[in-house]
Amino acid sequence: MSSRNTRIMCSEVQQVSGRGGTHNLDGKAVFECDILVIGAGAAGLAAAAAVHDEGRRVIVIEKEDHVGGTTFGSGGCMWIPNNLFMQELGIEDSTEQAECYINTVEKATRPALAEDTARQALRNRWLKAFLMQGPEMMRYFRDQGFRWMPLPSKIPDYHPHVEGAVEHGRTLDPEVFDAATLEDWLKYLPAQSKMPVVPRFQDLFVSTRHTSSTSHTTESAASIQCIGRPTSMGQSLIAQLLNICRKHGNVSILTRCELQELLSSGAEGRVIGAKVRCERSHESVDIHASLGVILATGGFSQNQVMRDTYLRIVPAEVAGAKMVTMADWSLAARGDVGVALQVGERLGADSAQLDQVWGIPTRIDFAEGRMMEEKVTEAMFAISKPFSFVVDGDGRRFFSESQPYGPAVRAMYERAKENTKATVFWLIFDSMYMQEYPPRGLENSCSIDVAVNLGRLFRSDTIDDLAKQILEPDHHLQSTVVEWNEMCENGHDKYFHRGEDRYQQFIGDPNVTPNPCMGPVKESPFYAMKIFPGDDGTRGGLLTDEFARVLGKSGIAIPGLYAGGNASVALLESQGAAR
């Protein structure tokens, strides 16, 4: 490494950590810290922010230009049963009630439990730790200055009919935060988003959304006007964690630095640091961490090769099967390429659930012709609204469009397995829908015309002609529309029970009766837009214990190595209870 490049690295690390670099016998620069965090999304920044002991030096490296990862473009909500606000407001909940809810949902939505009793015991310890430590985590970060909206969200649990569910209270939103407070650390955040700043994720796309407190929402909206750099939802979550790291004074952040390899030592293979390549210096350096390395680099949603290996919806050997899951469908950050899994497995780490994603329906940006640049997708809201429904490539409905987004994507996967010719999904809607819930980018007639001319939106005065544009000749769209409109008359979906539980009613439009999720598709012109079985990350990764220690294939923890967020296996074995 040149002396100039060494000075670049030394100055960046020394600004906060108090130490620059030394050199090993080969003359290679070596930097030292107590804890090395790799990845600066929510998991990585939370880990760094939690290290508050005086003298503990933390280095956080991030391969992208800015921190935030997938979380920065997300709704930023946290699902914490029996949280502090519930306790303070007298909303009834308990660890036992939440455990009952989660276990019941899992039994109903996941495949048969594996016979691996050791794995089941590990899963139970994870769950206990999550339920016990969730409120404590919230208390800790509140003491460090993190602020949530003072009233819990009104979003119900996703499976409100299940024993142990609560009507509301477990979902928390970060408070609107002034990122200008970060001062010189503002440089670590991405540029200001085009997304509107709203107090709560639930109020983002539809003005008819239920609010937790109308007066507080109005008050919060007014206060936004007085903030220098307002952030909300996932942006607020990241900015607030970053601010805690800044105030602690013991954390240094190095962006545009990519993990190349973990460093280990001794017979037990203790992880002692990492080799990283920094774009600014164009050199590789070693960073030694005396207490451990935390992997928080996300999953592999943006790695098409790994998706082809682990996430193929229809097995490759099925004749005529064309459907694999595409990185282009994902809302995950572009750095979500499986680095943690790759380097961990090279050290003998175990992994699990690599065939699962955090499913969420997605759509293209009508202006750009690719997945929406702003990561908070409206597709999950769009498919749940009245005056619309989703069909497969045969023109048939196959699920309740208003169910939670994880099960919705799972239904798309299952449909693809059942009928490989039907693996294209369309949202069909009419002019009433376009008037009441115009998808972002289609707010006026000019933008609609442009999207139609570019082939990103389809429009016709008749259902038959619309079907000719998007479906095969032997489609069933016309009969689907007729039957849908008949069911809308009494608000009862006799096939999939759309809009018949609290969650589905919440995500619909309360101004539409008798069912807030059902409205006839009968006002021309009619429209169709493609919906993808997307995701905002993968759920599989390195296997960890309840202390976030990465486990080897023998079941014994690898000393000095930890993982969190989507770099590790998701707590639960199937999406559905909380996301």
C-alpha cells in the first residue's frame, strides 16, 4: 500500500477510534479495534450503537457509498410484543400470549416440523430471547435517545383470527427525525428521498388510512414543516441509530469498503478480524478486532446466481418451466449479494432456510421501466384495494389479494408450481380504482398515456380487448370479472374470503362498504399492470444461536463470529407472524 493510501485509511479510522494503522512483517497496513461490524443497515448500526462501554472501539465498514441498506427504503416498523408503550397504555399483552400466537401461525403456514430436535430446541431458545429481550432492547435505545411515535400503530397482527393475536399495539413506527442533527455525519446518509415524509408507514399511500391518533398525526405533519432535514419510516430508523453511534464517540464508519475474507487464528479457529478492500485507497487492508466480528451484510437477494441455486420457484427439471425468482423483482439493497454466507461457509459455518425470502409483491416504476427506485413498494397496498383483483396468466384469481404480503407471495409461488403456464400475474382494475387510488407515477392523464405507450401499463375500453393484450387466447378473464362483480354486490368472496378479517379490512378502504377490500371492476377504461412475486430480502443465512453467535456444522459456536439481520437465519421458520 502506498504511503498516501495508508494515510487515507489512517485518518478515517483515527478520526473516531483514536487509532490509526500499524504494519505487519510484510509491511501491510493493519488496523485495530475491539469490535468490527460489517454492514451498516439497521442490524449493523444497532449492533454498533449497543456498544457503549467506555473505551470499546468499533469500526463499521459498508461497501456502498452510504449507510442504510434495505432498511433505509423500508417502512421502518418494528414488531415488538408486550412493548413499553403497550405496558404504559394498558394494552393487554404478554410473552406467553405472543409465543402462543407465533407458534400457532408457524404451525399453520410452514411445512411439517423437522425431526431435528436440536434445531427445534435452538428455535425455541431464539423465540424466548426475542420475546424477553424485545422490550429491553426498546428500553435501551429509548434511553440512548431513540424515539418512536408515542402511540403504537393501529395495524393489527397479520393473522388476527389466531389465538394470541392482539388488535393493535405490537407494531411501532420511528418518530419523524431531523437528520440535520447528524451534523458532519449527515454525509453517511443517502440523498434525500423523493418519498413524502409521513408520520407513519400505514398512512403513506392512502388518505383514507386509519390513523392511531388524528390529532397527533396532524400535529406531527405540521411539525415536519419546521424540520431542516425530515426523515420518517426506515430513513428515520437509520438516521436515529446513526446519531446514537455519533454521540457515543467510539464508532468510526468506513464506506466503500468491501469484505473480502474473515481472518481466523488458532486451533479453535477464532475469528480475529477481516480483510477488506477500500475503494478510496484501492488497496486491501486487515482490520483486527479483539472481541469479535459481527456480520450484518444482508442476504443474497441481488445475487442472481445464488437465487438460481436456492430460490427457483419451479424446479429446473419440470418440462416447460420458465419461472425462477429474479433479482430484478427484489427491493433489497444492491449490496445484498450473499457476502456473509459465502465467507462464513468458508470457515465451516452452518446455514439454513436458503430457499426462503421475505416476500412482498412488487411492480415496475412506470417512468423508468424497472423496479421502483424508492424501495417502499406500493404494490402491497395496490393489490388490496377495492375495484381491482389479481389474476394469473390464465386470467383466474387464486388468492385473497388483501392478505399479508408474505403469504401473498407464497400464494404466487404455489400457483407457479401448480400451473407453469400461469406464472405471470396481473392487477386488473378500472377507472374508479384509477380515480381513487392512482398508482404512483400515474397521477394524471399524461403520465397514464406515456405508461401505456411504453407498454408498462395496459388499457382498453373492454375486458375482452384488455385480455387480448396480456393473456393467451384461452383465458378466463371475462368470466372472472363477471363472477367478481357478482360477489362484490354482497361483499363476500366465496373463494378466498377477501376482506373478512381485521388485518385485511384495515389495509382496504374503510369508505367502501360492505367490504372495504371489494369493489366491482365495471367502469371503463380498464387497466392491467404486472405484479411480481418480489421480496425485500432473503430469510436464509448463517445459523446462529440465541446470542447471535454463528454456529459451525457441529453445532458449536465459531469463536469471535456473530451475525444479525438477513445475514443470519430468520428467527421464525416461515414468514407470516409479524411480516
